[in-house]
Amino acid sequence: MPHLILTCDPDFNDLALDEFRHDSIYGALVAELAPGVWLAECDDGFWGLAVTWQAKPPIFVRHFCPVDSVLPLTGTSDDIASLAELAASDFADGLDADLPYSVQSRVLAADLPYKPFDLNIALSGALTDATGAVVDVRAPEQVLSVVCARLPDEALSRFTFHVSPTTDNGIRNTQYAFLGLSPTNLNLSDWAGGVRRFAREEGQISRAEFKLLEALEVFRIDLPPRGVALDLGAAPGGWTRVLRQREQFVTAVDPAELDPRLAEDRGVRHKRMTAEEYLADEPDEFDLIVNDMRMDARDSARLMVAYAGQLHRHGLALMTFKLPGDDRKRIIEHAFNILRQRYVIAGARQLFHNRSEITVFLTVKGEGMKG
Ligand SMILES: C[S@@+](CC[C@H](N)C(=O)[O-])C[C@H]1O[C@@H](n2cnc3c(N)ncnc32)[C@H](O)[C@@H]1O
């Protein structure tokens, strides 16, 4: 059966693997290569599952890539040249020389004496020499994914790929590189393993800012020029700061204090009250509502439904569902059903920057909209 590699937040392994089993044909797990990184196999393979997930993306599987070739690793720097040779021999034909590509490597076994960067450089050098294709790490249209990891002993017998279980010296192989080529847009994330990092900025108010930056990117949200936004649960003000950078006028609602750096900003209005209180206080109308309130996801969804009338016709909303405990699947379904009264659920993903939560992207439904 074809193999592939799936990545998710290890705290949400159960839900991610449910998605894989449910959406694939005869999907089965071979091994956990590292926390939240799974070698798996299914009858429909990467390409079949990619079609399914293009139509209805999973929430918890963050990234996936095919396994087309496997190389046993020696655990020495010789692996770099061997992998470069393999990249050219196995993938030059499959790579479209007219489209930009990148090599995305992950080295998941701590004792390997090379870093992802070393592999990216060596493999892309070999592939470009063989094909003439241009590397573009920022916007690749095709990706050679490389995952170097230890395969647990108990998984060796389940791994049906044709690789020698021993080295030339008769020593048992335990570390392997798994390689696969795919169009970037099918991998669920443009980033190796779905790991999307942003540089820390001077003036950053909270780590939560990364969450909003990632959501705007993943859901491809274009904010209206000089739009009017409502930030529910705004304190200390990270999301408000990101929205201000994008020229939105922000009403920030939170009983807690905002970072003093926002106080001088005339584009920010702090309503120092709860979202429930602001709703009763003749709120304005908005182009965008964002909601990162620390609150049960279903209560938060009810409040979003109550606020739907404050959104313009083209209105968008982004919210997080906090999922601290058990029963997460049921809570998500319940909150979705509440939201569907007034919104279309345009996307829901567990982003790299989400901790014990998911981010949900909403558009307002047809009926009862304002102009
Ligand atoms: C995770 S923090 C938000 C962080 C914020 N997005 C940022 O980037 O700085 C959650 C906030 O929700 C607020 N909150 C909880 N219940 C609320 C309610 N009923 N109305 C308004 N804010 C609420 C808390 O006061 C807290 O400041």
C-alpha cells in the first residue's frame, strides 16, 4: 500500500488520526516517528486522500506528504550525499522543470549529524543540476519533502516498503529518510510539517499575535482597506495590534487592561467590559469580528450568533474554540451547529500557533444581513 506522513499536534493525535482513518481507504498507521508525526499507509495513497482533503480539509491533520522513496541512513554525514544522489535519481523525472520548487527537510532523530538546512541545500543543488528547475523557498509550487527519523523496532515488520532492513555490514537499520514529491497546495500547509514560524517583532504585545497572522495566511483573508473591526477578548491587545498594522479601526472589548502602547492609538477604542455587556450597549457595525475570548466554545459560538447582526453583508469572522478537556469532538460539533444559525463555516484548522484550541473562519449567512 502507498505510504505517507501525517503531522498534527500530539495532544490531538486521537482526533487527527480519526480524520485520517475516516477519510482514507483502509488507512492504517505504521509508526509514530516523533510526537505528532505519523508514518501511515492507505489504499488511496497520498493522491487519493489529497483529493478528499482538497474538497473538505481536515481540522487536526496539519500537514501530509507522500512517501515515494526510502533510504536507510548511516547516521553519518555521508547520508547527505546519498540523499542528494537519491533525489536526483528518483525525483528528476517527476519534478516539473517549469515550476518553482523547494526541498523541505525535517530531521526528527536528535543524533543525526546534519540539520534540515544542510539537506535542503544539498538536495536542491542535485535536483536543480539534474532538471534546471528553479528553487523558490517562499512560494514553491512543488515540494520534495524529506523526513529523517528513527523507525521504532516494532514498526519494522509493519513497514512494507522495499528497503533493506540491514546495512551492508549486517547491522540493523533503525533510521530512515522518507522522501516524497507533491504539489505544495496538496500538502495542507505550505511549510515543512505545517510548522509555520514568524519572526518576533519589536513592539509585539502577545504570542497570540502569531495565531492571527497564521489564520489570515491560512484562510487567505484579505482585510478591507480601512475596515472596521471588533476584537472580542482583546486584552492584552496582540490581535488588535495586528489589525492596526493592517489599517483596521478596532473596537477592542475586554474587561482586562490593554497594553499601554495601544492607549495612544486613536484607531483603537477600548470598551472595558465583557462582550455580553457590549452587545447590550448598542454596538456598531463591523466588517470583521475576531474573537479569542477565554470561554467555553459553545458559549462563545452563541455570542457570535448574537453578534452576527452587527456584521456587514461582506462581513467575516475569526474565532478560536478553546478545547481544554475531554469530549473535544462533541464540543466542536455542538459549537459548529450553533454557529450555522447565522454563519457559513468557511474553514476550521488547528494552526501551528493554536494551543489546546482550533481557529474557525466564518462568513455571515445570507438572511438578515445589513447593507
Ligand atoms: C487569550 S486572551 C486574548 C489574547 C488576545 N487575542 C491578544 O492577542 O492579546 C483571552 C481574553 O478573553 C477575555 N475574556 C474572557 N471572557 C470574556 C468576555 N465575556 N468578554 C470579553 N472578554 C473576555 C479575557 O479577559 C482575556 O483577556
